[in-house]
Amino acid sequence: MVEYVPGIPILKPYIDADNKAYWDAVKEEKFVVQQCNKCKNYYQPPRPMCPECLTLDTMEFVPSTGKGEVYSYIIYTTDKMAYPAMKIPYAVMVVEMEEGVRITANNAPDIDTDEIYIGMPVEVTFAKIDDDLTLYQFKKRKS
Amino acid sequence: MSIKDKTAIAGIGLTEYSTGTDLTEWALASLCIKNAAEDAGITVKDIDGLVKDIDDGWDCSYVQKTLGIDNLLYSSESHWGTSSMLNAISAVASGTANNVVYYRSRKGATSDKRSPSDYRVAKETMDDSISILRIDFYEPFGLVNPVGCAAMIIQRYMNEYNIKPEQMGSVVTGITEYGAKNPLALYTDKAVTMDEYMNSEMVADPIREIECAKGVDAGIAILITRAEMAKDMKQTPAIIMSAAQGAAMNGEFFTGYNQEKMTALPEMVSMGDELYRIAGITAKDVNVAQLDDRFTPMVPMQVEALGFCGAGEGAAFCEARSLPINTAGGSLGEGFMDSNRIVEAVRQVRGTSTSQVDNAEIILYAAGAGGPADGLIIRK
């Protein structure tokens, strides 16, 4: 799990028309992925145009199953390199979702940093960081 | 039309490499360009083109003010590693300008001394190009710097091919052996031993501090001119056989995690293919390589991407010392500049390296492992 140091702001996403629907869904604790409704390809990070169809209006955010496997991860182990608002050691994981896109996030409180491994089954959960910011995290998955 | 053999590196100019200088980046840039002209045996007034990286050094118009260059036929800047070199080479090969200097001036050591709580300020003023990317999907989760972002790729690589830490250690021991012989390698007094490596501190597990380039305050300038002009200048010209960049789909600056196979370094693969195609050679013809060692565990992935060995064989290739790599001690010794490895490639052509490779005919330089890549192949 990650623990925050009070008083130091978390770096927040810069929200614009290309990613607003993604972060709005997160705020409501719904996890969505971007999909082109014409070619059905999934994309991450979100983008305004489908690189397959070259269309703007086919890009949608659709509900994800929220399930995936750890594709890679790292553990920040020293203040010299870590972001000061987060207590070390903390982990960051890249999770390959069932839709095929890979999502970067932290581990939820039920996963200790030293039990993460590549291939670990995980699923999305949410954490309210402060009044303005809700983030997704990954917790253990049984099925 | 090809740029093969049309241009050459005729001069290299350095300032002192230091752990902290009172000179500004403007002063460092001015000084290294002056030194490059002197090295080539031309006057500063003969320089008619200037290029720089967008994220460090001072704008060309400032440098023009200090060097007294009346007119610039060409000036530009571009992102990513040393891809601006390609601008300089293209400008000379096309005849747009005659003597174009690519320069980089950074106060990397001074920036490193900032405390983590100055992070936001530091990030805005340091060279780290992360600020120009869509960082929204990484930074809120505390993945905030190149070291952590690169470690993600390295973890996956070590897992895919069952790479042992000792094998990554052999990259560090090998490069620092060269650094120990190079007086300009201010951060390497002696070669790192395997014991020291194995006992060294993790910073972004699996990356150790000992594997990360140090920041250095320095200016480096590289003078490109037409190959036939270079022959009449002071130094042995380093003929540019090829220069290329690689930018693959879904590539990002160390966060291309949605590339289908990120550990294959797709940008480096396409850049290397292009380098060899233009030069008309294969990896087998390369005698010395100067590879991106900002984080040394990226080196085994690069030797694979550049065709020196097969997928998953890079660590064993480095361990066996199958090719001289980073013969000046790389970024571990001289600090992170990238272009200091171009300088070492030129030394190998001139025969002035402190670890001179016998019969160094063809030297490959690469930058941008884990992101958009660029590189050169040079020869005598």
C-alpha cells in the first residue's frame, strides 16, 4: 500500500478534453478504458483520434472489467529518488488489463510491496486521496 | 539521396566537467563552441549554423551574442537525446549551411543538489523532458522521474529473460574499468568491483544508485562540416557514415509501457536498422559502441536492439565483453550529457582515447534507450 506525507501535494493529472471523461469516471469510482467503436481497438493513454480509423468521433470510454495481471513494477526505496509526498518504500505497478491496455497505478492496502510479482492477478479498486482527487489502485484478485 | 559520407565531425569542444560551476549554461555553451572551432582550426566567425536540444543550454540567439556570429544560415532545436545532431548533419549535407555546431550545456550536477522538496521547481528547470509529455497517467502514482520509469522496463526485462543481478553488475564493472583510465571521468576514480555492486544501494528497485548517471556541469560542442572540407582542417575527420532517429508507435520518454514488447526497445531497433542501411554495413562491422548508459541496465537491451546479439542474450554479451562499450567510462564516469559519448566516438577515430581500441574503424553511437532514439555511425 502507499502512505502519504501530509502537507505535500500529490501531482495531479492535467485534465483536458482528451482525458476528461476518463478522470470524471475515476472520480465516480468507475474504471473505464478508451475504445474506438469502429475498429474496437483499445487505447492507453487516451487520445483524440483513433490511429487505425483516423476518426475523432468514434473514440469512447467504455467500462473495463477492471481485471488484469501485473506486467511490471518498481519499488522506490530511497528519499533521494522518490516523490516526497509518498512514504518509502512504495511500489508502482504496470498492469496488463483484460482489454490488453497497460495501466500504471499503486498497490491497494491489501498488497504489501514485497509480495508483488510479475503475473500477479489483480483488479481495480479506488482510493480517495483528498477532496479533489480519487485514484485507482490495484488489489488482489481471486478469480 | 543519402547522407552517407557527406559530412564529418571536424571539431569537438569541451568545457571543464565539474560537480558545480559558477558559470551559467549560457557561458558554458559559449565556451564549448569557441573550443570546438579552435579544435577544428577554424574561427568562430566561420560557424554559420547552431543547433541545440530544446531542453538545455541557451537559445542560439544568445550564443550568437557572445560569439559575435553576424549571421546564422541555420539554427534549430529538437527534442530527445541528441536528435538535434541529425538537424546539424542534414543542414550541412543539404548545403543549407557549412559549419554547423551542435551544442549541449547543462548544469546537471547543480540541479542534482536540489532537495526533493524542490521537486516541482527542479522539474520545471531541469532537462528532463518528462515535463513535455502527458505525465497524467504516471505522476499521480508517484512515478515521477526517469529512474523509476526506466526501472519498470528493466524489471520486466530481467524477468522475461531470467537475468541475474551479477550480469547487470558486469555492465557496471566493465564501463567503470574504462572510466578509471579516463582523467575526465570525474565520478570514477577506480573500477567498481562485483562485491561493491552487489552491496550497493537500490534506489528504484531493481535499479541501484551505482547504475545511474551522475549529473555534471559541462558544455559540449560538436562541429559538423562537409567531409571534403573537414579533410583540410586541423584534426582527423570523423566521417559520418550514417545518422538516424527512431520513434516507434506508443513510444514515450521511458514510459512506453503500451508498446507491445517494450523490452525490445522498438525505437532503438528502427533507429539501428536505419543506421546500418544508410551506412551499408551490419552490426558485425562495428568495432566500438558508445551506448546510452544513463541507466546501465538499459545497455544489454540496446546490444540486442542494435543487432549485436539475439533477444535475451544482451546481458551475457556484455558479461563476455564481446564488444568494447563506452570506452571513456560513459555517463557513470563523465556524468550525464549523452554527447560526451559522441566525443569519445570521435576520440576512437582520432586514436586519442584513454582506452584506444586497436583498429577502431567503425564506431556506433546511440542515445535514447527507453524512448525516442537517435544515433550515428562514424569512421576514419
